[in-house]
Amino acid sequence: MEPSILVSEVGPRDGLQSISAIMPLEAKKAWIEAEYQAGVREIEVGSFVPAKVLPQLADTAEVVAFARTLPGLVVAVLVPNLRGAQAAIEAGAHKMTLPLSVSETHSLRNIKRTHDQVLDEAKAIADLIAAQPVESRPKFEGSLSTVFGCTLEGVIPDAQILRLAEGLLKAGCHEVGLSDTTGYANPAEVRRLIRLVHGAFGEAVLTGIHLHNTRGLGLANALAALDCGLTTLDASLGGLGGCPFAPGASGNIVTEDLVFMLEAMGLSTGIDLPALLKVREILRAALPGEPLYGFTPDAGLPLGFHPATLAAE
């Protein structure tokens, strides 16, 4: 059976870009394969940015090539521009995400592009994808970053969010995603912004969300997103990650805690939770001294726990 909720692992990209240590290529491969064997079916494996900007992700092409050998795994990457998209297509990524910070100050700090320049890049990327053979065209998502607020600009007006969402869709993005880059979201705002975008453009264009746990509201915000019909939730093993260009923005949702919550609620993720918990050992060995977070790994699974995935099988 198909899982009712898709948990998209973003640790190999968002997690690793936010720490100073560089994980060896073989450890990245081991991490990705272990999560795949545990049932994870979408992994953002890296980002096609210049190595001098993020040396932690300099081997993304090699990581993509390895990840493509795992049958049924959606290999996702982040691309900041057309050049990155070209590299992603050459490597064979199945999905690419272009971040567009609704805060223009953050956009300039993050990828050195104005809003109009990012929209121009989106159009160029969409044209590039359309020129590929139908069977090899990657899915193209435009991520509305800092959408719940920015550490540099504060609250972003709804009109600006909708204008940029419309711009991404008109440029040729297949869908848009909401990203709590700075950890500002709360459940009420999650519901309000999802309904805002759904009301303007329809539910099909927004199915996923990227949340941080900076202020302890990550799982509460994930529940709010589920209540509004979203079916894809980003998370990072051990809670690795944040945003190096947004001061104070730490803490992705912990994949292990998210999967436990969903499975305990009867929502199948397709993920073997005990197997997922063991993947942490790969991170511990490859990133000695790097903090790993998560309540479920510390407390263990409760007596009598019956995961929804096992029941579905």
C-alpha cells in the first residue's frame, strides 16, 4: 500500500549544509541507503551550489548517481539557479526545488538574487525541463522560503506571498511549497497560509511543507498542515539543520519523532521506525561530536506500540 503521508528526508542537504563538518562521501551513501532500506522513499540528497559556498555539498553529483541506483527512491536536490538546474538534470535528479525567499533581503543574502531575478531563473529552469525527453523530466517545485516571517525583515505581507507564488506557477513550477526557514511558524499561521494559497490557486499546487523546530512547535505545525490536507512533510534525521543565512534559524523537525507521531496516530509512512532509529549510528560515527536531537530515540518506543505501516501491510 502507498503510505498516506510522505516523509521527505532533507538531512543530507539541509542538515549537512548547516554544520561545519564535512561528511565523507561513503558515509553519505551509507546514510541514504540505510534510510531507503528503512522505507524512506524521498530524500533530498544535496544541493548544486558552488563548492566554495557550501563545501559540505561539493559531492552532490556523486551522491545523486548513487541514490539513483536505489529502485523507487525519489532523488531530490535543491538548485539556486539555472546553472544548478543544468547540473541536476545532468546528474539525473528526479526532483528539484528552487528557493524563493519571500523576504527579498533574505533572498539577496541567501542566493544573491532579487525576486524578479529568481522568477526569471524559474522560467529558464522550466524551459530547460520542458526541453528534456518526457520520461526524464524532473519535478520542479518553487519553495516559498521565510514565508512565516524573516529574521531580517519580520512579517511578510500576504499580498507579496501570493504575488510570488503566482509568479513561480506562471514561470512553470509544477507546484509551490511553504518553508518555515526561520522557525517562526505556529499552528494558526500554518493553517492560515495554507488556506490562503489553496484558496488562490487550488489544493493541487501546494501539498508539502518544510518546518523547523526552532521554538518547539515543529510537530504541532506538522499536525496543522495535515489538518489542511498536506501530504508531504520534510524532516531531518537527528534534527540536523537550519539555515546558515538566517541568523538563529536552527532545528529541522526530527525525522524519527515525526515518523513516530504519524505512525502512532494511525497514519502510514511506509517507514520501519526501529530500522530508522538505527540509522543514527551512521551519523554518530561520521559526525563525531555533532549534537543529534530527538525525543523518540532517547525514550524508546512505548510498550504495545503498533505502527500504522505494519498494520497496513
